[in-house]
Amino acid sequence: MTELHLWLRHEARTTERRTPLVPSDARRLVEAGVTLTVERSPQRIFPIEEYEAAGCGVAPAGSWVSAPDDAVILGLKELPDEPAELPHRHIFFGHAYKRQPGAETLLRRFAAGGGALLDLEYLVDDDGRRLAAFGFWAGYLGAALAVLQHRGRLAAPLTPGSKEELDDRLRRADGDEDFTALVVGALGRSGRGARVAFQVAGIDPTCWDLAETRDLDRPALLAHDVMVNAVLATSPVPPFLREEDLDDPARRLRTLCDVTCDVGSPLNVLPVYDRTTDWDEPVRRLRKEPPLDLIAIDNLPSLLPRESSTDFSSALVLQLPEFSVGGPWGRCLDRFHQACRELGVTEGESGND
């Protein structure tokens, strides 16, 4: 295996407690000959001592900016706004290939520094299936929060916890009324997670996927009390909800959770809101009468940081030893170059190609 130096960075987002690599899997990589540096982080669910015990080097939070040139920077969510030039190869969820707000700025930072983005969303096998994903937990938490909100039991601000604690709150209590629920994108990872959460809550949801959305029955959609959108659109499709649907007097829909959170993208299937919600204010009221509440949090799995990190890491650790080989990582790099071309970003000279 080609020598690999991975640098696990601290996450800049204060509510991000997940990690793409847990200590037990870090140990596997170290034993396989990977050099692994882990930044200290006050919020990561796993303490730095566990990484030290696994044989990892330790560095201060944010020190990736001065990491050796050959280090591959590993993270999950967005980078801080500085530095303006990014010379390293970075592995994380960049959210920059669907013309999302800020996409061009991020890609220009890589072009200016000669680095590259290996976006985890595009780490796929030969058939295009994701090789490491948080989808199940995103769907699970999306449905769970929708249930709690609909039952009047969702308290803000949200705080991370364990699945056992969440499930205790989620289970049907005396006095809870039945309601109808719809999962769109029910056959994918996120949809499967949403279905499991609804089952824990004692709800048997309606399940739609490609066959049901190809010729969308909007009156049937609006006839449900709760909807969870778990569709990851890869090409433009007619929106599932429009502004006029929200004003339909026959609308029964009261709680909407958008797990996908493609707000600002031309691929957004729910163009009825213009900004996501967050842990401090997880719910936004889109209509007062009849009420319609929106949940659109873009880091849902971080509410179950231990479970979701362990699941994700177990899949990613299988791919990291082959980082310098073609295959999935080569496809990631190709997709980065394609995105730069699509946005008219001119890449500088780089030794990472």
C-alpha cells in the first residue's frame, strides 16, 4: 500500500460531534501502516485519549492548515472560511456539485491552492452506490423529530444523546393520537431509517419511491399529517410541494421534515423554504392557518453522534487503505474536476492529480 498520511481535523461547526473515523477503526489503519494525525476537539464524541491509545499522533485543533503537503485532510462538514487557498487533498461532504450557495467559492479555493476535494457523497462503487453514508441515521432522526413535533414533545434547543434515550421519547404514550405519515424516497438508506423510526413510534407510514413520484398525486400527498422527504435527486424533477400547495384549503399536512436539505439547489424537490433550521430553532412555521411546521436540519445524524459515527466509520475504513488507487477515489477526483469545469473554475497546477 502506498504510504498514506491521514489528518483527522476538528469540525468547525459547534454542533458537530460526529467523526468520520472512530478510534477502533483508527487503530486498524495505524496497524496497517497508515500515519494518522488527529486534532484535539472539545466536541468530538470520542475523546482524544482513545485515539492516542490507538497509536495516532495528536495535533491542535485547526492545525490542518499547516499540515505536510502530502497529508490528506479528513473531515465531515464545511471548512472554515480561511485560508483562501487550499493546497491539500480534502475528504469531506463539500455540498458543492449541485450549484448550492457557496459552491463556486469553495471550488475556487481549491483551484487557487492546487488542492482537491474528494467529496464523500460521491464515493461510490462501480454501480454508483454510496460506499459510506449517514443516510440511515439522517432518515431515522428526521422521522423521529417529525413525530415528536407532531405530538407536541419536541423541545428546543436540541441536544445530542443516545438512541435508547431517543426511542424512549419516541414510543407511543397514553393519550397519543394516531396520525398518517408519508415517507418519500422510502427505499433508500434515509427512507429506510425513517420507516424504522416511525415503527418505533407506533406509526405505519405510507411509503413512496420512484414508482409513486413519477406521476405525483399531490392531493394524496397533502392528505397525510406528516411527511418526511428522503429523496436525493440527481437530476431536475417537478417539485413535490409548491407554494400553492401550502395554501390549498384541503391540505391536511401539518409537519414536514426535509432530510435531504437541498435548499438553494436547482435539484431541490421542496422549493417552499429558503433556509434550513438548526438545533437552536429546529422548527419553522411555514403557514399559520392551517399550521404547517418545517424541520430542515442538515446535520441530523450528529444528534446520535456515537451510533452514526461508528456506522459510518465501519464503512469508510474499508476504503481508506486504497486511497491512492483508482476506483472509487479516482471517481471522486474525476467528479471534482468535472464540477470545476461546470462552474467555470480554472484549476491551477497541482501535484495531486
